[in-house]
Amino acid sequence: MNTAQTSNEKWVVGVDVGGTFTDFSAREIDTGRVLIHKRPSTPDDPSRAVIHGLRELTDKYSINAEHIVRFAHGTTVATNALLQRKGAKVAVVTTRGFRDLLEIGRQVRPHIYDLQLDAPAPLAERALRFEIDERIGPSGEIIRPLTDGDIEDLIAHIRGAENVQGIAVCLLFSFLNPAHEARLATALREAFPDLFVSVSSEVQPEFREFERFSTTLINAFLQPEVSRYMDRLKAEVSTVAPKADFGIFQSSGGLMSVDRASQFPVRTALSGPAAGAVGAAGAGAMSDLGDLITLDIGGTSTDVCLIQNGRTAIASTRDISGFRIRLPMVDIHTVGAGGGSIASLGPDGLMKVGPDSAGAVPGPACYGRGGTLPTVSDANVILARLPMTLTGGGMTIDRDRAVAAVQPLATALGLGIEQTALGIVGIVTSNMVRAIRAVTIEKGYDPRKFTLMPFGGAGGLHATDVARALGISQIIVPHAPGILCAEGLILSDLQEDFVVSCRARVEPDMDDVKAVVSSLASQGQAWLTEEADGAIETRLVLSLDMRYVGQNYELAVEVASGADAIVLPAPEAMQAAFFAAYERSYGHYDAKAPIEIVNVRLRALAKLPQSQSMTLSPTERAEAFDTKDVWFDESGPVPTPLYDRAGLPAGTVLAGPAIITQLDSTTVVPPWATVTVDAALNLIMEIAK
């Protein structure tokens, strides 16, 4: 990506596509000035909202679009295609005898006590899973050669299949010796130039066959849809911002080129939520808070993530809609709980909320766009927690429609309309609390030692209820919570990950591992030279997947980083790093047990030109512009002043109750909380015990 420009005025634009709204954040590099914009998403074609919103942003603030030097995009196209199984018809090529590996998986039931629920069917039907008579051994040796005749027979079989749009090549032990996969890929690309071919040794060259095969198949399944979207969007963006470099946010927390995203769409499976975590870390740093629990509440789902010392947790394996992906990803836990989540009565007569959502179309009933089902947003309107206008006056809320949607539930339950609304909010809060427990208590972390950071359009509406349920005493609401995912895109670095499986014990003589590290460092430097033109800083980070000998799973341990050459540390340093990681994860370690390395990972990072966010503080505090009777609990409504956040200068202290409104979100301050505006214009809320 080339960031060179001749004009002094340079803008970076981040665009995050959500289930209900598409969010825009623009920052001027030289001054740090930040501008934000929102518009409804267009689920049938997300690119329409992106392009229309980009034009609206430049017109609204009189930005010369030719001065946009970088356009960063967080996309949900891959996620939605996977969730809805709306991808390509894929043929799989594998080693003879491994045709059914994708179906066998790890032989783990989705829900252990539900005997009726099966794992989702593989993304490639059995008739399209072709075996080929070749074999690579566990040391990378060729046991059974791949012949030209076998390749010709395979091509003939694939030609006989109908409507194949992609091919996934997944051979045994190809991560040790990719020669057979490379030959097959070349032959298949020549025979089928119009088809997408994904190769496991390119997509995910690590051991564990099922995870590698599954990740490669998902990549092939997503390629046609994502590539079409990327090509279309890139062409359309170039008509609005012709000089902007285009970056796509990947699940691991950095940007990659559009071409790379088209080649490896599986890397974008958690694109949007990961950007939110990066934005949260940046916002927390401005208030000197590094230990955070994020609470990203959108229209469809809630995403939570643990941040320690300003760094997001990284996971190597993730299931999305029942499909296994093994790639570095920001460790995010998602539940179907958002502003558009629909409340209903189950067969047992009890109320449940989500995971079904009204989404952007038709949306909650209170939006007046045709929705008639009761949602969390409708409940917040009934409780007067949500103001009557959203997105800076661009959307008017209809309370009567919200009441009409919730009333059938209230009647069925024999409750008042407000009690029913409180029940909806209480249930969705419980769902969010469970998500946070999954990334904290279930992994040995005490949530009370962290600060909760809500963001997304609905984050501030539910944060105090969630914090109180978990015993969290402090909340930080960033300056633009509804746009934080887009902010994270602006803050992101260019990033590329490299990995080599290399099993070796940690001992004085580790020449093989040193050779792998040297090779990876060369690849990383080559990538930086090719992709990071214009970067203000580059860095290589070396990590090792390590475990005790005899264990089945490993921990990723960072062992070295630097701007120049990376070398393997001394065995004592690697052991110490592993012991620290093991004790942090399990509470103990054995200093005498032998340790082995499984994978060697290298991350190349290129920091792009950017500036500190700058928002001017008002000089005088504005008074409340309205007062509403707001329900915080079943004790009844409380007269509550409403404030415009734009009129609250640094140093402002408000004792609850209060409602703080802004363009992109609403923050509820209950009677048991006090909020302070800090020097970074973040809201710091203290919850009374």
C-alpha cells in the first residue's frame, strides 16, 4: 500500500459495516481532527451503503475526496456468507482414504446433551469430495508419488461435476512438503482458469488435518462471493476517492490488501468485531486504562473481548456457525444479543430474547420501517432510555409502534408494558453477562479487576446493568462509542502472518528451528519491502507454539520482536517465557518437564501514518435539554435529565440519573452511578457497590 500524496491535507477513512448501521470515521493525519457519520446498512448489497455513505461524508464535511490517502474497511461479507451458507459450490481434492475427514471432524457433538442436534453438514457434499492416489509421509517424505495420469483423471472427474465454482486442495502432510499440492494447484488452475483454487499449504500450513482441511474449504467456499464484492467495492471506491490505498481488516487485528483479502477471504471472518477491539485498546490508552473488557453491542449481536496491558487476546482456533477455522484471530466471544434482537415466548411459556434479529430491514418496530416484532430497542424506548431521535436527528423514534409491538407479550405474560420491557432488557443483559464470563471467569480472570468499555450503537444503554451483574465498578465510554469499530480501522497497522510447523524440543542444539526462524524473517522482510511503502515504522514479532512433551495442545508464546533481524532466543529465555504463559493460563508450571515447539510464527507489522485523535473540549458545560421519566428498575420511573454529550467539557461530573445522547450512541447513567468527563473526553463512570 503506497501512502504517498502531494497535498498537505491527508485523510484516513475507516468504514465498518454492521447489521443495522454502516459507520464512518475520518481523521485528518496532520491535525488529528475526527469526523464521523452513520447511515443504515444495505444487507442485500453492503457496498451500496459504503459508497453512498462515503459520498455523504465528503459532502457533509466538505472533504476533498482526492485527499483521502487511505480507506480501511471492516467487512461482514465473509461472516454472513458463512452463517447463511451462501457461498460457492466447492469440490475438494484430498489424499485417498481421507474423503470423509471433513465430516468426521473431531467427533464432538455441538451440544453434548442434545441427541437430536447434529453438526452442520460439510460445505462440500460427499459427491464433490475427490480422492487422489498420492501420499506424503509424516517426515515430509514422498511415500506414493503423484502421477500425471492421476491428475488427468481428477480433472476429468471435476469436469463431470455440475456448477462447481471453487476447488479446495487438502492433502495429507502438505504442511511439511507442499510439492504434490503445488503440482495439483498448477494443473487445476490451468484446466479451470475461471474457478477459484484454494490450497491448504497456502491457506493454513499447519499440522492437524481436520482444522487445516476445514479452513481451506471455508476459504474456497467464500472466495467467489468475497472476491466479487472486493472487486466491485474497490472499483466504486476509486471513483469517489481515486488516490486512496484500500485496506481490508483481517480477523487477527491488522490490515491487508484487497488482493490478499480476495485470495484469503477466510481471514476476514471476524473483520468488524476485531476492529472494535483494536479501537477499544486505543481509546483506553488515551485514558491510561489498559485492562479492559469490551462490550460491543450492535443491532444483531454482542461481541466481547479481553484486553490486557492494551493488547487484545489472540486465539488460534474458532468455530463460526459450527465450522472450524484455525488462523490467528482476535479472541472475541459473540452472542445473538443486540438492539434488534427479537423477544418471544418459547414453547414453555417463558420469554426469550434473540438470537433472531430484526436487523436493518425491517428493523425494530420503533424505527417505523415496517418492523412489527418486539425487540430490545423497543423495550428501551418504552423505558424512556432511548431518545426520540437517533443519528443526529436522521431517524425519528415512534414510541407508539414500540408499545404496539411489545403489548402482545405483556398481555400473554399478564404484566404491564414497562415490566415486560424490563424483562426483555434483563434477559438480554443476562445473555451479555454469560458472554463476558466466557472470556473472563471461565479462563481464570476476575472481571472485577477490569474496566468495562461499552461501544456500538447500544453499548451505553446496557453497560451499567452488565457491570452491576458482574461486580465491575468502573466503566469507560469512549468519545464516539457507536463508531469505535471504524475508529479501530483507522488505528490499524498493515499486518501479515507467516507460520511453519516445526516440532522440536527446547534444548541447546536447535539448528532446525533457527533455520526456520531465519527463513520466516526473510519472508517477513520481503513482505515489508513489497507492501509497506510509506510506513513510518516496521516490526517483526516472533512467537512459538509451545507445550510440555506429551500434551495435545499448545500455547502461543511471544519470544522476540524488533525492527531488524529476528533471531531465536536462548533456550533459557524460551523456557522462562513458556513458564510465564503456562502459569498465567493454568495457575502453575513444571520447571523440570521437557518442552517442545510445535509451530514457529512470525508477524510482520507496518505502522501507517496517523495522528492522535483530537476533539476540542467545549469551554462551558451545557445544561440538560430535556427531562424524562425513565425506568431503571421495577421501583418505578425516575425524573431524569437528558444531556447532549457535545456540550460536556472535560472535568464535568454528573451524578445519576442522567441520559447522555450523541450522534452515534446513548449512554444511560442510573441513580447508582456517577460519570466524569476526563481529559480525553471519555466518560468514566463509577458504579456504587
